Amino acid sequence: MPKKTKPRPTRSVSVDRNIERVRQQQARLTPFLSKGKGRAASASMLEEFDLETERLLREILGETSELVEAYEYAQLGEAGGLVNFPDEAPEGGDGARDTDRESLNQRKRVLESCISELEARRAAVAKKIRLGPQAVIGPQVAEHMTNDIRSVPADATLKEASRLMQKWKIGSLLVADGRYYVGFITDTDLAREVVAEGIDSATTPVKLCMRKPPITIEGNQPIIEAVRLMKDKATRHLAVTQDGTIVGVLSVSNILRYYSGVA
């Protein structure tokens, strides 16, 4: 009599399960982010949480995933250069940062990036096994982009660009040269060039530090294509076009807000 075997779960089911596991781990991080929780009292619990999270990410993403490395650096508050984080306005009126809390926030962002990565994999699997166009396409980029385009002249100084980002509470600006947008300048670029390289923000023009040209995507493309393009081009910002004309901006934060709503 032949043995009865259990059917193997499809890859899409496995990805769904992994997304749920990461979301559960993300929920466990929430108490550590609470301002009322004593850090010293929670140090041992946080260490245990980190070990479990590292094991989970290695199991799901593989030992060589940059997100595994990013989580290790997040524990030191140094993951910003290893993973694309959403734009956020600086915390605190004087610009001071609580390094412990920033480290916790970086852990949270790595887990959010992990979820986005798994969502992209799930969509790829859905496309491969032909589950139907709606399962793959989903919402369009134009539905979740920022319509209000903020820009800075290419000849403006980095200091002026920083002032505008602070004023509008955003993490990037399109760079304009006459009638055309020629690049992006981001808060990360400012941090790297001004802080790390020590250049003079009061005299250095934006055009010397901008990322060019701006990476574009048509507004009628699905969100998942934006995720793939950001990953392929190693960027957190896309200029959204309609018939070749830039009509908005899509950032990682826009995408994460969409996925948070889906969850």
C-alpha cells in the first residue's frame, strides 16, 4: 500500500507564513519603543529578542542577505548606510537624538524593509504561477505618490537645501536646472557629504552632491514595480511621470505606508 504524504505548501503560502512571522516579531518590539519602559530593566529581554530576530532573518532571507547585516548594525544604531529607510523629519527641536531610541527605531525599520522584501517575493511568485493580473498588479504608483513636488535650484547651497527639507519636513528634494529636473538631493546625501566628508554646506552647490539623473517610473505602473526599481537602483526616491513629465515623487515611506494599510 503506498504511503500517504502531505502535500507540500506552495511557495506563496510559505512566503505568507514568513511575512506573518516577521510581523509578529515586529509587534514584540513595540514595548521596547515605549518611552515609559525602563531601559536597564529591559536590557536582557532586548538581547534575547535580538538573538531571536537574527535567527529568524537568517532563516527567512539567508545568511548573505544585507538585511541580516543591517539588523546587526541597527543594534549599534549604524544601519543607515546598509538599508533604505523611509524619510523622517528630525526628532526634537534642537536636533538632538536619543541614540538608544534611534537604535530601536532602526531595528523597526529593518523589519519593515524585510516585510517589503517578502511582499515583493510573494508578488513575483504570484506572477510566476499565473494567479491572475489583480494578484500581481495591485494598486498603481500614482495612487500613493506625493503630488506636491518640492525642489531646489541646482546652484543653491547644501545649507539652503537642508533648510528647505527642515521647513517642509521631508527627506528629499528634486533638483531643478531651469525647466528640467536633473537629480535628487536627500537628507542622507547631506549627512554623508557635510558630516562625513566635512565640506562647507554654506558654499557648496547642490549640483555637486545630487544623485543624477532622477530615477523615474510611470504613474500607471504597479507599486511592486516601484519596489523592484528602488532595489535595483539602490535608491529611496523615484520621480513619478505621466507621459514623460514628472508629476510627483514616490519614496520608501509612501510604500511602507501602503503596506502598513494593507496589514
